[in-house]
Amino acid sequence: MSGSLQLAILLEPTRDFEVLAERVEGIRTLARGVYLAKMESQLVRDIVLNRRHISFRKTKRIPRVKDSGPNESENRTYMVVAYSYDSPSAQQRQQTQRLIRRSPCVRLRPGVLLFPHLRSKESVRYYRSDTSHPLYDARTFVTKMKENGASVRRWTHLRLVEDYSEELVGRAIERMVSREMSSIEMRLARLRDAAAKPGVSVKKLKERYTVMARRFRILRINFMAVQSIWHHDTERELRRTYNILLRVKREIRAVIDSTESAQVVAQPTPHQDALSEK
């Protein structure tokens, strides 16, 4: 990818665009929603620019993370990963979501993810800071997706084109964080409702809470890496969900204490046992 060539990711339905891509010289389909566009053609420019998209150019530089500020996309390098399945099973879809949650990436559109392209030393620093829950870089993610039965393509050494592309990436990060935190909060709300019901299984409450706490921890490690690398604030939403997590933990603890107290009261004393035997 050189000269006037750009990698364009369409953020909206692409059926009509795919028809145009087949007819217009200068646009080539690489994956669903991913196109190689020769922008020196005025016709190609008109077709691409009239649609909501994010564009990239090839670059040789991989700047250090500390050299890129909040609004300095020219000092950031990216990778784009596109994946697809012929007919994914429920298990494959579930595994895909698990892998995405373990990867510091942002979903640009269905089946297309944006990863940071880091230097080797920085990759170790940001992806393996928590050895108990290491994150997956783009290369590892691609390998695991292929093991999961997906068809995967990856484009490296990319730089954003135009300020609006950086703005769209920022919105995509906001949507990703909001969606994941809302999902956890919804499940925690159901857990609180379950904890309020009489005769609830304490064991099941603890199991469900452990699953949510583990999922939050992995996402927190992931989103803090996104914040450090891309300088996008994720802390506020993380803090809100964490506070809800603590409240639910206290409520479950209260249910456990209440259950244990009821069991102690229900146990007969030795004197009562003797009376019952007479």
C-alpha cells in the first residue's frame, strides 16, 4: 500500500458499495467492509468520501507510545484485523468474544478490529503487565482466531488519515467500553434481584459473582491498556461499574451472614437434644 492507496473501513452497510467496487477501477475489496482505494482518482474519492469511513495509509515508523499525545494520531501506528466464519457455532461466537475481551483492540464494524502497533518492548510492557491475565496482541489474536475456525486477515504499519478518522476511533472506543460495562451492570442487577429472593442458593450467588468479577478484572486490564496507549479516558465508566460490583458483593455477604445465622439458630443445643430423647 503506497502512494495514493488507502485502506478504507466502511462503518455502515456496504452492499451498495460492494457493487460499486466491482464496477469502478481503483477500489478493491479485501474483506467485508475493508477496501483498498486508489484516492488519486476523483471518482474513487467521491465514492469513498461520501460514506462514513476510517482511512489508513501505510507507514514505516512505529513511534513510541510516550511520543503520542491525546490528539496526535500522526504519532500512532495501527493494525487492522478482519475475521469471518462460514457458519459460526454458538461456541465459536462465545470464544471470539472472550478473545476480544482479552485484546486491547476496538471494534470498528462487525468482524473488523483495530489494534495498536507497538514496538516489541512496549508490547511486553502494556500487554504483560499483569502476568496472571496477559493481554493478546494482534498476532496472538489472529493465531487463536484461526484455531477457533475463523478466516483472518491482518494489515500492519498503518497510520490514520484525516482528523475525522481519529474522532471516529475515539467514538468506537467509547461505544466498546460503554457496551461492555453496561453488559456487566445488567448481569449484576439480575444478581442483586436473585440475592433478594428468600431461599436463594448462596453457592450459586457466589459462583455468578465470581464470573462477573473475573470478567470485570480482565476488561479493566484491557481498557487501562487502551487508555495508556491511545490516551482515551476509560476510568470513569470503570469506576462506576466497580462501585456497583462492590455493592453487590456486600449484599451477597449479607445474605451469606443471614443464612449462616439462621443455620446456627436452627441447630438444637445439647440440652434440647436430651429433652427430645425423653
